[in-house]
Amino acid sequence: MVKYVLPCGIMKPGMNAILGPTGSGKTSLLDVIAGWKDPKGLKGGQIFMDGKLVDANFHKCSAYVVQEDILTGTLSVRENLQFSANLRLPQDRNNVEKNLRVDAVIQELGLQDCADTKIGTEFLRGVSGGEKKRCSIGMELITSPSLIFLDEPTTGLDSNTANAIMRLLYQLSKKGRTVIFSIHQPRYSIFKLIDHLTLINKGEIIFAGPAEDATDYFSSIGYECEHFNNPLDFFLDVISGEVVQSQPGENLGNKKDCRFSSNCSLEKNSLSNYYRQSSYYEQLQEDLNSLQTFPNYCSDATSPKPTYVTSFVHQLYIVSCRNVKQLVRNPQTSIGQLIMGIILSLLVGLIYYQIPDTLPEALQNRLGAFFFMVLTQIFGNLSAVDLFIYDRKLFMHESARSYYRTSAYFLAKVFADLLPNRIVPTLLFSSISYFMMGLKHDAESFFLYVLSLSLTNLAAVSLAFLVSASVNSFAVANLLIALPYVFMMVFGGFLVNLNSMLDWLSWIKWISIYRYGMNALTINELKGLVFFLNTTRVPGEYYMEEQKIDYSTWGFWENELALLSLMLVFLFFAYIQLLRINRWK
């Protein structure tokens, strides 16, 4: 099904408002002319700027402020603006110039009093709704755009705050910027700020012209606005069919420049037909015809995507710095992982405290401890499924505006999560549990034990990252990650003898993190260890031969290499999934 957004129209310098009832197509129109709709879904039409056909570089001279304020809540207003400046201003500009630009935007938007106040999260009180909206506008003003699009900038704001935001936009328009915005239920004081008004309903233009002429126009076609009524509310009532029409054209002679031809039958005289018979439509056609005669200096609408103004390394550094600030200011996850690591290490250390060398306790307790440790290292990473879900809107918003490459964002997020939330807790867990259980008393075995648990943890968390990058719901992510974890546990070799498995199921063991983790820990501990059964000496290799575990040097490193390979494969596909996220509206 094809949806017609708008037949034609012109937005002129100043305050350009798009008004219409809910579902009339305001946001769709704004998305299309701002260039934020997927080009694959557009079947026809052209957009010109100053008579030139726009291309992919149109975004360099324009800005789009979406309805929802998408900001980093743990950063202050100034830090959010600095983040935008560091990534969207050319890299050859020094920090002094960027800071001056940030200060200028803060001054222009009147954000001096809250410049160092954090935006706020569900756990942190922050700035007000109006200040948040100003900051969202400021994120786009950093690049000094000449054209600003805003999708319902007053949504969710009280009347006074909404009026203040619109006065701010009015001031921006008087400084040479073209402001185009959709709006819903504005007050009368906002109406007086509008230069050009476009009324639409279901993809049809009801009126497009100077805002001050709109009341006279509707009066000329039989819709009289009471003096005490808000004109914008009146226009919406007319569009919705809640205002009774008098004889169309009866007052036409008294109205300024509102010519209307009443030759059409009443059935055909819909609001859009009235507009197409008006002088405003005639003027629009004349303007469009004159625009099409201008030379076209742009190649076409399929020009290459705009390049980034900063390097990959610079983007990685800036995004990593932001991630570190987020971790420091919102440390609940990191603290929780550390506490969990300490508690579980003490628990396993107390349960398997100083394991003896006498059978059957020696073997049973060691294998039970290894299974328990691998289990905790894998299921302890369930918290990682929120890594790419929690900030998904922020990532889509920023990457669509060429803040950074997806690769820079991916690596920054992964590294920021792995070190404090995965590696440090694993090192702590390994150090406490190893000596409490009384395992081999040599440095090499200890370090290989730490390496095995760390790789097990990293392989498991990489799978969680893959799931996180693939879905946008916490509930779905938890279900999807639990399923492979359980399957890997069953085919890990501890609960079921893998040699007795059905052939068509046995392949799962080759992708089981449990199997490789258990084998590595078992080889590291049992190789060279001697157990005692009464007076009989039983080498640890005997058990591994029974289980067909290759305990050679290569056999051990084969398991480590398998864990490393699984980690890299999962991370690669997680990155691919991030690339596949649709950034278009």
C-alpha cells in the first residue's frame, strides 16, 4: 500500500508550522522532508533546497530534533553538548574552539543555570522537561545548521514551558535559521510566532500560506472563527468536521487575497479542493515552477553517504570516555557483579574447602566444584543482555546523525563492560576459590586455572552480547540467552556421558562452553595429580582416559583455543547484528 505524504509544498525562511489532527501525517511529512525516512520505502517525489535537489549531504546543513529527548542521563547538560561537539565538529578544531562553541550554544539556549546539572535517569534526579528539550535542541545546534526540523517540540511540556521553547525557536529563526516543526494543540501566543502555516489532513494540504492569513482564508470559504477562540484550535475543529460551514465564498469580497472559485459542485468542494482553487495554491505552483528552472548542482539523491568528520580512533576514545563516566556515576551493575563474585567464591570455597586426595571424595568434589564454577561463570553473565538494549535508542539516534562508526561504538561498549563487570569479578572469584579449595600448589596451575575461568566467562558473555544486539526487549533477551546456556550445560559432559549421546545430537558438544571450560579445568588439575584409594595410588590421568579427554599439552590448549574462538565468533555476529539495526524512522 502506498501512502501519499504530501503532493507539493514550500517551506520559507522563518517559523514554519505543520498542523493537523492526530494521524494526519505531520510526523511522516517531517521525516520525509528532513531525510530521515528509509529511501527504500519512498516510491517517488523530490525535495529541493534553494532550488537544488538535496542529496545525502543534506544532513550536514540541517538538524532534526525528534519528539523524544534522547540524551545520556548520567552526563550533565554541558557534557552532552561537549560529546556532540567532540564528534560532530571537524577534528582539526582544538578543544578550546569546541568549548567556545558549547558555551555559545548554552548561552543561546539560556542553559547557564543548569549547564552542570545532570540530565537525569530513573535513579537520578535531573533537569526539568523544558531544560531537557533545550539540551536536545542544543545537541543539533552544535553544528550551526541553517535548517532545523522539530517533531512536536512542545509534547509533554506545560503551557508556560512550551511557550518558552517556541519563543526560543522564534529567536533562532530571526538569526537566519529556517525552523520547520510539527505541533499539536498550541496556545494562541504560539500562533502569533508562526510565519508560515501548513494545515494537513491524511496527506492532503488544507491550507499553506502566511499564518496571519489563515483566519481570513477559512472565513472566505464559510468557516468563521469567533474572536474569543484560539485560531489554531479552530482550524483543527474545521479539519475534524466539528464546525458547521456557512455558504462558501459569501464573505470573499471582504477578505485579502483569498480568491476562491465556486464553480465546483458542493460534493467536490472538500477542504483540500477549496485550497486548490485558492490564490495560495496558484502562488505555490508559480513558485514551484520557478524553482525547477534553477540549475541543479547536486549529483542526485543517491549520492554516497556523508563521511565522518572524526577518525575511528578519536570516536573510540570519546565514546569510551562517556562509557567510563556512565560506569562511575551509575556503578550498580559493577558493584553487584563484584559482590556476587565474592559471595559465590566464598560459597564454593566453603562447600569444597580443602578437598582431600583420597577417593572417592577427591575426584567427586573436584569435578563438582569445576561444574559449579563454570555454571556460575556462565549464568552470572545474564546481566550482560542489557548492554545493547538499554542504550539502543541512543545508539540509533547518534549513529544516524554520524556521531560515530558502529565499530567504534561496539568496541567502546564491549571494553567498558568486560573489564569492570566480567574480568575483575572473575579474577577475584578465581583467587579466593582456588586457595580455599586447596587445589594444586604451583603458580602455573593457578594461572592456567584463572585463564580457563576467564575465557569461559568471556565466551559466555559474548553470547549474551550477541543476543543483546539481536533483540530490543529484556524479556525476549532473557529467554533467548537461557536456552543456549541450558543446552550447553546438558552437553557439557558432566550431566550426560557424551560418548552415549545420539549421533544427531552429539554435534552440540562442539559449541558447548561448558564442555571446553570443564575439560580445561579438569586437565589443569588432574594431570600429574595422584589420588589414594586405601593404599592404591590412582593417577588423575586414569579418569581422563575413561572420559576420553585428551590431557596432552595440545589437548589443554585446544580447549582454551575453542573458548577464544567461540568468543570471537559471538562478538563478530553481535557486531553484524548492530550493523543491521534499522536507523531510519
